[in-house]
Amino acid sequence: MSDALAPYVVGRDGPFGRAEAAHLLRRAGFGARPEEQERAVAAGLAATVEKLLADDEGKEAAQLGASGALVAEGDALAPLQGVWLGRMVATRAPLREKLALLWHGHFATSLAKVQRATWMWWQYELFRARGAGRFGELALAVARDPAMLVWLDGSSNEKTAPNENFARELLELFTLGRGEYGERDVQEAARCFTGWHVKEQRFWFNERAHDAKPKRVLGRDGLQDGGEVVDVAVAHPACARFVATKLLKAFVADAPDEAAIAETAAAFAEEGLDVHATLRRLFLSRLFFDRRWRRARIAAPVEWCVSLLRRTATRSKLAAVGTATGEMGQALFAPPDVKGWDGGAAWVSSRTLLARGRFAAALAYGDGALGTAVDWAMLAGTAADRDGATLVARLAELLVDDGLEPATRARLVAFADSEGAGGGATRIARVAHLLLSAPEALLV
Amino acid sequence: MARSLARSIVIRLGGAVAVAGGLSLLPLAAWAEAAWPARAAVAAPQAGAPRPEVADLASLLPDDALLVAELRGAGALARALPTGTLRDRLFALPSWKRFQKTPPHAQLLAGIAFVELVGGMPVAELLGALLGDSLVLSVAMGDGAPQLVAAVRTADAEAAAHLLQLARSLIAASKEEPKPGRLDTLDGHEVAVLREQLWVGAVGRDLLAAGSAAKFRELAARAVAGGARAVPPLLAGARAAAPQGALLNLALDSKRLAAIAPDSWKFPLEQDEPFGALLTGDLMRLAAQAEVVRGAVVLDGATLRVDVALPAPSSSPLPEAYRCFAHANAAQPLPIVRPPELLLTSVMRRDWAAFWADHGELCSDAAEPAFAKMKSDFGLLFGGKSLADDVLPMLGEPMLFVLARQGFAGVAEPPQVRFPAGAFVYRTRGDAAKFGRDLENAVQMGIAFFNADSAQKQVMPFVLFLEEHRGVRIVGGRLPVDDSRPADPYRRNFSPCAAYVGEWAIASSTEELLKQLIDELSAPDRASFTPAGALAYLELGGAALARLAVEDREALITNAVVNDGKSRDEAELQQEFLADLARETERMHLATRLRDGAFHVEFEWALAPRAPATPASREGGP
């Protein structure tokens, strides 16, 4: 084993205290309440990581998952979004859902064109089932997925008129990135995928439409079939780096540096492009706990909303939350285009910030449309009637893992102690609203 | 009283534990149940000569009331709750038993315990005392604000004094600063003043309440004077019009209310939604022009009846534009259909052609796009014919709509989510044969549109069929049984079809329902009619609704979780409760009728007959 993703040794390299546990649970999950962070600290780093990698989602999440297919039959977007969001909020295995979300944005497919909610649900289930395994197997399964075949016009890819859409995106967006292949590779790969159609809602290899002549793709001769193209692309050195960068952006930083990319790509390749094994090494690595990467990501809208719903333990009208995340720029099952969501700074615009502000207000004050009703007095506990500093400290610990700049904290404390804040539950709600509107609240 | 106090102490301990620790009070409640006196002493009539009082409590109300209400015998009903069949039925419901295991149930018990602790008597007795033998209430406008006057005739002076003492105790015990109430003396009467908005005192066994000191003085003076006085004309009229044994009578002087506060008595005479206008246009108009509105509630065993009457003065009948509501035909019998597995059946006197012609006066401009769309869509469906000129004139009144649970008999793969089957039935006029052809064409066109969508989704299309049932020709579409394509899951609920039976045209979402309606409409001896004078009638079938609620349990629960923000447990409880409620319902109907010179909106809910409760059947609960 190389030095790539050298392990973080607790004690030698640093502690595994509340801050580290919070960082891990934010990145590998959807954040955690203070008591969960305490439990993680008590269990230790290794045990916490293993728990994150386990797939026991719990009864409530499993029940929601089971209802997804039923909801999908209605062919409506918002309820389907609601089911997935509900699963994210309820799950005891948040990493599994985060990976599904990652692959949903990576192999971006939209209901807008697929027009069959059931197929979109099947694709999500595929991401859940295979998203933690070997990347090559995932890519092959996606290539045969009915929703993907409709999305990138696979069903109209025939030997008499090859359609290059899927082949191009496979190489450019799914495995290698720009600059690692040529036009000829795209054309030949497209020929390999001819006859990869959908019939009766399932993948169907249409032999009549398939170009059976041998092709050359990425320097390999004699390829016949689309599956072989996937194998060749995944085995290309650029693939490990390309996918590793995606993993880093999802779990470490919006803009990871070259050293981090190289280190992670090496580990990914060593692990045979096994996502779980790589994530295990990543979460246990010095790189992951490097202070440069703490709060170095802007939370995606879904991640942000789910985190707040989990932290505040409030029920909500999940379908309406799905619509709200769409207004923030991330509509589940409906990414804007084949590139998915750009993420990072792209999440921040005047329109999306307004939408986040509305959600923060709905959470703070309760909202009939979203169905939220946070019991702030219960959450604030003994801090409810205390001075501003105590109240802000409690809310900051609960909502943003203490991640407030001193100036922001001082302003919040001043407000909490002012007459304008009011009293009782109203005061807590107002302080919470302001806190959630601070820039630090967007960072994970 | 001592037994009540002792019981209160026990409950106080249990209540404190329950409130503090969230523990269930079930064992405590069971003990209390066994030790419960049949009736608290405070509710028993006392011997001795009572203070002179007005003969009719309602005569204490002022004559200038805008709204009057009278509740009779509610106190006795409340006192009988712990021993009544309604309680037994509630506690026997599976959903209630499930509710008993939830934290809200424990909170409910704790709340009841608190009320009993403070009230010093069992909650049913307290409620009975508050509602009294009769309760009257009026609201008048004074100084630009509504002013309340109310009186309760309790069992005796001690009961009235006890309730007043309760108010005093609550005020004294409140931690609010300033206190929510105070004590005062008005003309020798001790009163509790609540938030400077309600003055409460007692004269003899009559508990009095008013919205101002001045009103209370007037009320108390009348109560002290006693004797016989006239009842306010508004209430006298309501009593005269009310059914015998009404539990609640009320009347609203809507004409005066509209003059004093126009915004509070306003009805949309031009509606934005065409179907809203079609359904309620006449009701809105009559409500807007009504001088008095009267209501009554009757509880007759296991049947609840509510009646709201809008007297329709002969001097101002509905304008010509309202001819589509066919009030002129009210005397004619109104047929109704009741297929097996009935979920909902309805009939309305509506002339579609007249509605279309006059919709400019019944609907606002905002409705025009909807009318344009209907014209376009239905014109296409009927092969380019004009909806207003060719189709609607063929449809006479009444219009029937029915929903029924599907049996899916003979269907190999019933859908996971089961929709009810629905059908429209119209009485037609004009050339029946020609309209029958148009209807068949419309069905074929509709199926063609569905099939175009199916082709895009690569799912099974409908296959057209033309068959006969009891000599009646049916045209429709059904899913084939031997097609390898998957079916769109929801479409397994449908086999759209239409038929013509005598003067009736039927358009149904399923063959099964269409055939049932053909059977019913073909057999004159099976004809059913609504009560005389009905203009619109809607009836729910509880048994079939309960069965459907069970079949669609998972879909209903998921919908509640995803769309309504409920937890899984809450959603399951809600679904089970709805199913139980449906199962307990024998019949429920809503109707508008013209009778006795008035326009009535009637609601009736009858519980299904049950065997009398036995002591062994009483389980858990207060």
C-alpha cells in the first residue's frame, strides 16, 4: 500500500474530538446533533467510520424506500422528491443516500425528458445498490439503465445511424473528462453501443440494430460491445483521477488541490475503483482531517435542507421541501442538463439565496406550506431563558456545529440581548433565523 | 362532594406524575372508573324553594341580537357521555385502541386529570354543568363591535356558584402578569371579569355572561326581575321553524348584518371557477339575498341531522340567469342510482346548456380561459362539433355522478393503487339516436388520445370494443390480456366506456360500473328517488369506503407522510381512523331542498346499528 491517503492517527496527528466528529458526520452524512457527535467521539474514529459505511438505514427509512415505487406510479415529480428526501431525513445510513445523490448528479438524468417517474426511481435504486461498490460495475449498470438510455437517446442508436450522445458523455462526463479521448473514440464507441435499446421498460439488446463489426476505442482494437467500451474507459488511468476528483468535491472540498487529487486518485486505483474501500481510507486519512478542508464546501441545497430537518427533528411536508430545494437550484430527479449540478459557488446566487432565506424563515417560525414546526424551546433547553451568549452558543452548536465567525457571533449575541428579539420561543426563533441566514450556515 | 374531593386528590397525584413523567394514567383511570359515583352531588337537584327566575331562559336575550343560538339538553348529553353507547363504540374502534398507546393519549389523560383537579368534579359532570339544561347566546353589534350575551340554566344555585368559583380560582391561580381576570361587583352581583372582555356572574341557578359591564347589568336586571318575558323574535322564528327535539337552534339576521358589516356577509356571485359556479351558484345567490338564516341540529339516537334554511322570499326569486339550477322543477322526483359497492352517489338539477348560455352572469372573467379550454377539448372529443350548440343542448337535467369501489373480478393483475370507478349519467333530450352516435365517437376519440400517450410510454394501449349488455350497446376500451407490454400501473383502474339506456346517457371509467348502471336504469322497479323537493343530493356509502381505505392503505399512508408531513405512525393512525369512521357510518347525505318556502341545506349522518354495550366491552379510557 502506498502513502496515498495516509491514515490519521488519533493522538499523533490530532484529536478525534467533537470538532473532528462533527466534520466527519457533516461530510459523510448530513450532519449530526451534539449528542450524536458525543457518541461518535466515545466510539472512536474507526468505529464511527465503519458505522457510516454500514447499510442499516432503519425501519422508517426502509418503509419510505419501499413506498417509492408506489409513489413513482403517479408520475409526479414532487411526491417522488418527497420520498427520497424523507429517506435522507430518516436514514441511519446517510452515506448511502449521499452517494446516491452524488451519482445522481454525476450520471445526471432528468424526468423532464425521461417522463417516467418509475424509471427515475429505478435509477435511484440502482445508485443506492451499486453506488458504494466498484465504479466499473456502476458505470456498466448505468449504461443499461432505461432512464439513461432515453435521456441520452440510446434507443435511437442504430448501426444505420449511430447516435453519439451517450458515447460522448460516457467518455467526457462519466469516466475520463475532456482531453482524454478523441472524436474518433466517440464515433467508434457510439457504434459499440448501437442496439442498446429499451423494450417493455427494460434494457434490450437489439441485435438487428447493432453494429457487430470490430471497433477501436481509446487505443484498444477489436471491441464489439458497449460493455467493453465501459471496461476500457474505466481502466484508463484518467478515470481514477476523474472520479476521485468527484469524490473529493463531494466529501472534502469544493476546490481540492492537485496534491489531494493525486493522493486520492492513487488510492482509488489501488482499491480497484471500489468506492467504499476508497471512502474508508479517505475518512480515516490525514488529508480528510486537514484543517484546510474544514468548512471548505458550500452545502448543496438538498444537503443543507436535510441537515437542518435532521438537526431540528421537525416533521415537514416532504414534497414541498422537494419543491423548495428546486428553487434553491437542486431539483431531485430533474438536474438542469447532462452535466448535472456544478456545485460549489454555483449554488450561490441572489435567487437561490432568497430561496434559502425563505426556507430558513419557514424553519424558524413554522410554515403551513412546508409543514415545519420546530420546538425551539425544547431544542434550546436550559439556554432558552438565558443571556444572549448562552442562547447563541446553544443554537450554534445545534445548527452549525459551532462554526460561527467571532464577528457573526457577537452580532447574534447583541441581537439576542436586545429588546427587538422579544422573549420566549419567539426570541429563540428569531435568533435561529438570523443564524441560519449567516454565510457560515451555508458551509459544511 | 367528599368522594369527588378524594378522587381529585388521587388524580392530582396521578396528574402530576403523568405531566412530569409522561406516564400513562391507564391504571389510575381504571381505578377511578371503578370508584366513580354515578353522578356528582353538585349536579343533583336540591330541595327547597328556588329563587324566582324567568320562565324561558331565552327571554333574557336582548331583542336587537344579530345572532341567537339556543342549546337544549346538552348538559344531560354531556353527563351521559361516560356511560353512553357512543363512548363504547369509540373505545371499541381499532384505531382508538392504537391511539391509546401513543403519547398524545397520555397527554389527553393528563389534561383531563388537570381539568378535573381544577374543576373539582369529573370532566363529564363539569361539561354538563357548563352546558346546563339550556344555554342561550346572542351576539349584537354595539359601538361598532360585536357584543356577546349568554346565559346557562344550570341544575341549581350551587352548581352556578361552583362554576363561578371555578372562574375565580383560575384567575387567582394564573401566573400571568397582569392577571387575566379580576373580581368586581355590579349592582350587588359578584362577577368575574375575564380580560376586560367577558363579565360572568350568577343569578340563582342561571350563570350569566356578557361582553361589557353595561350588558351584564341589563342581563342581570332581567334575570332578577324574573317572570315571563317575550323571547327575541329572531329566536322565536328559529324555534317555530326548527324540527322537534332540536338540540341546537340558531338564527342570524343576515339582512341587518349585511347592512352593518357588509364584508362579513359577502358571497361571490360571480365565481372564478366554472364548476364552483355550477355547484353552488344558487346557494351563493340565495345566501346573499337572505334576510334570515336559520339552523338546527338534531341528535336522534345514532343519527345527527343539521339543517340550514335560507328563506327564499317570493318577492325576490332568483334571476333568469339562474334557470340552469332548475328550481322550477323541484317538485318533480329526482332519481338517484345506487350501484353495489357504492362510495358516493349524487344528483343535481343542472341544465348544462342554460349554464353555458348564462355563465357570463354566474362567473367572473377569470373563468373564461376554462370555458375556452372546455370548448376546445370537448369539441375535439366530439369530432369538431360545437359544445355549446350541438352537445350541451342534448343534455337535460338532472346530472348524476356516482363513484363505486371496483371489484376487479376476473382481473389477473389488479393495480396496486385502486381507484374508484366513476360515471356520469345524464338525461338526454332531442334526437337520442344521433346523440348516441356522437357519444360513441367521443369515446373512441378519447381512447385514441390515451393510446397515443401509451405509445410514447411504450405501455399497453386500450383496445376498442363494441358489445351488448342486456340489449344495450356499449362502446369502450379495455387493456388486452395477452400483450407483453407492461401496463401503466394506474391505467389498470380504467376501461372507459359509454352506453345509452332509454333517455339516459352513461359515461363510465369502467365496464364493471357501466354494466351495473345499465342494470339499474333498465329495471324500473329498481328506481330510487331522493326526498321530495330535492335540488341536489349527495350520499356516501360507508361500508365500501372502509373497504377501499383498507385496500389503498399503503398509498394513503405514503401520501400522508410525503405530502402532509406526518410521521409513519401518525399516518397509519389517521388512515385507520378514517377506515373505522367509514365502517361505522350507515349513511351520510348532503342535500339542498326547497320546502316550506325555504331553501334548505341538509346534512345527515347515521351510524351503523350496533349491539348494545356490555360492561365487559368497556375498556381503558377516562
